Amino acid sequence: MRDYAKELEARIAFIRNAVESAHAKGIVYGNSGGKDSALVGILCKLACENTVGIIMPCASKRNFGEDMEHGIEVANQFNIETRTVDLTAQKALAVETLEKVTEPTAAALGNIAPRLRMITLYTIGQSENLLVAGTGNRSEIYMGYFTKWGDGGHDLNPIADLTVTEIYEFLRFLEAPAGIIEKAPSAGLFEGQTDEEDMGITYAAIDHFLMTGEATEKDREILDRYHSRSEHKRRMPLTYA
């Protein structure tokens, strides 16, 4: 297990350096009510007083229910400024407009919400001179389980090297609300969606592979497939030289 007291000190220094180097006034991040955004919000607040969490529900009932409740709970516990932007109407308008020129797939429709959230965070960030903090963890990044130009877009990410297992350990060290730690991880892309059911593999199996290189034959097939198909998400766009 990592020494989370030292990890906390090092990550606070990383965040402060990023803000100072950019001559920014603070940080804005998406407060989804999940484990990753909770940890990012806590770390950023401890590093920078001017940290703003944006709750961005979008159509999904879970967004307006337990996710919002958990987001507010962690914000209250750690005194993080919170604003809410309801993106439901914006998504409906985007879908209506796009259906006039194409037949959007379910995956494409699911990715609209994360991209609207990216627009929201960068609009606020640019308007108020705030850096956008990312909330992706090592396990998700390896699998490519994030939306390109959506939640994959940010100015800094203080948790990108942490597996999901380590995210939970860090949250327990920080005494974050139990509800955030105990609920099933979900991107909230559609009703009833959970990350593990979506991918067909548990985070425990993903983390075990990342830490040891070991996996069952079935899990290895899923790991290899997700990682290879998402390589374009982990590199800069191809350019002609």
C-alpha cells in the first residue's frame, strides 16, 4: 500500500505548481459524485482555496439522485464551492440537431453528455482563469474507458497514476463519505449503467493485471481488446510531418 500521507503532500505540491505556472486563479472540475471526482476535488481544495466543483446532471435519473447527493456531501465535508449546471436540455437539442444529418449510434449518443460537460468546464475555466482538473484514473486510462474530448480533456490530472483500488484506499485515508466508496462505479451514461458490466471485467481484475501482469485468459482478452482499440485516446492526434 502507498504511503498516502506522503502522496497527499506530493500531489498538493503538484497541483499548486500547475496553478502557479499557468498564472491561473484556481481550479474547476466536474463533481460527478463518484470516487474519482471526489478525490480530485479534495486534493485540489487542499492545494488551492479557489477550487470550484461543477455538478452537471444530464438526463439520467442517477445524475439527479444519488450522484448529486454524494457530490454535495463531499463538497460540504471539504468546503468546496459547488455550482450546478443542468445539461439535459442541451443534450436533447444536440440529439435533435444531429439526427437531421446522421443516425447517431448508442455509443455516440452516450458520449454527448461527457463532451457537453467538457464544454461547460472549459467555458467556466476560461472565463474565470481556472485550470480544468481531470478525474481519470490509471485503470480507466489503460482500458480507454473515457470519452475522447469529453472527460479525457483537462489541463492537469492529479490521480492519473492511481488504480481504482488505490483511489479507494486514498479516499479512506482522507475519510471521504462512505457512500462514494461503497457504490458501484458508473459513468452515468444511461440508466442502470455500471462500468464493470459495461466492460465485462471487474476493476479488481484490471488492477491486479496492472500491478502484477497476471490475468485469466478471458480477462486478458478483454484487457488487450480495450487497450489496443483505445490507443488513439492516449496519444496526441496524428499529424503529417
